[in-house]
Amino acid sequence: MSAEQAFKARVHVMLKDGVLDPQGEAVRHALGGLGFEGVEAVRQGKVIELDLTAADAATAEARVREMCEKLLANTVIEKYSIEIV
């Protein structure tokens, strides 16, 4: 059995295309009010960083994917991507 290794995972969570993003729209409006013209759309998301241990990078990614499906992302309205760094 191999030893566990330390990994850092970065999860990017964004609303799916077509889902209304009121926070993004508020940011777009505020940018216009500050003189930043030409910003036609803003989508706001979140980044989650995790430090974890696993046997290898593939196992780490599989565990993080399970975390996303169960807690970190609302997969009905959000999409996510995972980076093992």
C-alpha cells in the first residue's frame, strides 16, 4: 500500500448558462456607474481551495468530485471544474 500524498485542489463553481445571475448583474451595473463602459455581462462564481491527502492525483480528483456533487456545488444550477495543483 502506497503512502498518502498531499494535494491542493482548486474548485471553480459558476452558475450554469441560462441561470439568472443577480449578483453578476449588480456588479455589471456598478461598474457602469463607476465609468467602466462596455461591460456587457458579468457572471459571478466562487473558488474553493482544498488541502487533502490521497494515494495519487486521480484519487484526489475523484474525492473532490464527490465533494462537489454532495456539498460544494448545487449541480441543479451550478457547474464546476476541478484543478489538482
